[in-house]
Amino acid sequence: MRTSDRVAAALAMAAVATVALLAGGCSPEPTTKTPPRPAVEPPPTGGAFDYQITEGYPPADGVRVVARDRRDRPAPGAYSICYVNAFQAQPDELAWWRRNHPDLLLRDEQGSLVIDRDWDEALLDLSTAAKRGRVATVVGGWTDGCASNGFQAVEFDNLDSYSRSGGRLTQEHAADMARLLVRRAHLRGLAAAQKNTVELLDRRSRIGFDFAVVEDCARYRECGAYLDAYPGRVLDVEYRTVDFRRACDTWGERLAVVQRDLAVSTPGDPGYVHRSC
């Protein structure tokens, strides 16, 4: 074969190889790999649970799981859950919301704030995708702080705020908001708890919850439904002695039950209650 023919053949082979490379979707340029997502660890099964969302204190012997407020520190030696009020504004934070995000506070037709009267908390406005995204940015920053402080999980409280909105918010708004929050938690390696709201159990997979933190499930005959959805991954807080006893007698071997006083006070305070099965 003449030299010119050999050159032509080599060029043709190179062209074929280039076409094959492009067809296969490959790129000769180096690519940056996406960092792996941190592993999410659900709470351990067995052992006692304590709900310390007002102020942390040393857990009793045998307590393996502790929930504390996001402004507190994790409990040393225990699986720690970070409490975040994600769907309503804490009374001591309402001024911050008014100053920085007044349009994210839900209002009625007269322009007045929609308030959860039981706890004097203003509801957040989750009625549009844009507003949910902005609320998720704020709450996501708190979630990042939970992860940075060493918590292993987060519970987003007041998932059921739609039920106190006078029809201005819906279950679908709540589910869409929760999905944004859970995604942020998982990106930071935090497990995410469904907080109450038995009505949203059928959406748990789409939202992405990993376990449940529930209140008064024995009182409202809901423990079985939560256990069916999250076998072995339900943490129950009861506030009345009769309900605590019922929870322990009926479901005590399948879920972690703690009785707390309604104020969730600390040892030494009047009315402090803490009992486990």
C-alpha cells in the first residue's frame, strides 16, 4: 500500500472511532463526580425514648433516643432528634417572620394572621409552590444547623397545620412542603420523622419519611396505623396517664412510649412527668 493510502486509511479509522465515541455519549473531557449522599440512619429499636423539646437535661438510664429543640445541643450518647417547628411560627420568632418574610405568614380575608390558638402560633403560608420554596429555604437552614450540631434526625412539627387554616391550606400543600424538607434533611444525612398527621400516612413514600414521632396515638386510637406504616420505627408521646398505660399495655413491645407533662418541663419543675414502659 502506498504511503498516501496508509495515511488516508488511518484518518478514516480515526474518524470512525470519533463517531463511535460520540455516539456512546462519552466525553474525552474529565468529569467531576457528584459526592455521595450521606447515609441516613433511622432511630434504633428497643430502649426508652425521652421528649425534651423545651430544654435538654441528662437522660435517665436506659434512654437511647432523645428529641431536643433545634436551638439545643444533642444528648451525648443517645440517638438525637432535632425538633423544628416547620409549618408554624414560634411566638418568640413571630417578629422575625414579620420583619423578614411578612408575606409568608398566612392571613385571612381581612388581612389578619391565621393563628393556632392552642399554642399562639401563626401559620406559615404554604399555598403556592413559590412560597413553599421560600419557607423551605428558611427551614432548610435550620435543618443544616441540626446536622452541623450533630443530630442524627429531624422532626418537622405541625405538619397538620392545614387543619387549623380554615380551608386556606390543604393536605396536598402540606405533603408538597414536607417533601421539600425531607429532601433537604436527607442531603445532610438526617433521617426525617413524620410528626403526627395520620391523614398523610398514604403519602409517606412520596414524601420520603423514615420514621414517626407521634403524640397521643393511644388516646386517638392511631398507634396501630402508624405501626403498620413504620414497623418498629414509631416514637410515641402520651400526656395522660390513662393513655400512657393503654399504649404500654397494647403496643409497648412494638413502639417506644414515653409519658410527658403537657408543658414538656424539666426535672425539678412543678408538674414534671417522665415515665417509660
